[in-house]
Amino acid sequence: MLLTIDVGNTHTVLGLFDGDEIVEHWRISTDARRTADELAVLLQGLMGMHPLLGEELGDGIEGISICSTVPSVLHELREVTRRYYGDVPAVLVEPGVKTGVPILMDNPKEVGADRIINALAAVELYGGPAVVVDFGTATTFDAVSARGEYVGGVIAPGIEISVDALGVKGAQLRKIELARPRSVIGKNTVEAMQSGILYGFAGQVDGVVQRMARELADDPDDVTVIATGGLAPMVLGESSVIDEHEPWLTLIGLRLVYERNVGRL
């Protein structure tokens, strides 16, 4: 079994692979204050009762693949792999790890590991050219060429960040539930805010992706648009440009990176 861990700014997503199939997944909050020992206890609690794994931490885990946008958490996870999974091959995505994705950026080191992993998985699953829209703490748009190269992207404020900002900066506004309103034209303040978030972000996705596709390919219709991230389902039904929804895109990319650096399990 391969354990994959994707550490984002807000949430950490864990996936358990049996071969090419993801058989279990968990989502927890990302807390930069957690120590390696606390993370180990958390992992044991999540995996200890799974029927495919033993009762002890590490039983049944044959490989680990990790990427993180939070350096302090990556440091602690490195310690977890050393202390609690010492005999298990582990790949931590950082400079020097083979991904097979050429990065055509002014400074390749500044590109988040998760964005490269997403590009790898997108090409493997759907081919290029492609645009990956990841609905996380930020909404990121990543462009992949027909040759599988990471050619750049767009970063916009995420949905939850925008909701929080409205609640903090608006004197008569408050934080709201992320839900679909009854209609586009809100009949109260909450619904008006929900409408602005939902349809505003759907319009943003359509506008940005259409412009990216025109730069990425001679025929924009050749570009496959893949949505991922925890908040993607909220926008899927309102965006006209999204072709595929793959909620485990980053975890699949982590599996592919593990295979490129260690081998198939």
C-alpha cells in the first residue's frame, strides 16, 4: 500500500493506494504547530482501524509520497517518516526529485510542488495541452503544453479567502455558509453574498481559462480543463469550460512521482 500526503495551506489530504486504485482517503486541517509525534498519533488514529492495514502504525504501508506547500509541516513529516516509517521508502517532493515535468518558468524553484504534481497527473490522465484549476486556499490555474511542459499559470484569491474578507471588511456583512442561493438575484444579504461568490468565481474561471487556452494552443478547443481541490464541486455546475473533475489529482500525481523515483509497488 502507498500512503500519499498532500499538505495544503488550509487542509491536508491523505490517500491510500492499492496499486493504481485509491482505496481510502482522509481530509484534515493543516496545523503548522503540530509536531512529528502529534502527526504520527493522528496518522495512527486514521489508519489503525482500516481493514487493509495492521493495528500498529506503519503496518501494511510499503511506500510514502509527500508534497507540501507549508515548509514547517514538511519538516515534521520528514521526521515522521524517519522515526515511524524508517524501513519504508519515502519520496518528499522537493528540488532534485524526478517528476518528468519540464518547468518553463523564470524561476522554477518558486513553483509550488503541488502545482507540478497536478501537471504531471493531468498529462498522464488526459494528455496535453491542459489547464488545471485547483480550488484551494488560492484558486490556481496551471497551464501544461502538448509536450507535457509546465509553462506557467495564474493565482487568484480562493473562495474561502474571499468569503472571509467580505465578513471582515464589510461593516454590515458577516461570514456566510458556502451554499447555492435560491436565485442569482439575492433576496437577502446572505443570498446576495452567496450569489456573488458562486457566480463570480464561475465567471472568473471561464474568463481566465478561455484566455489561457488561446495562448496555450492554436485551437483552444484542444485544451482539456481539469478541476480539482476541495471547493471544486461548488463551481462545477456553473462553469462552462471545465471538462473533467478529478478530486484526487494531486494524490494520483504523488503516486506517479513515487513510481518515477522508487518504482511501482
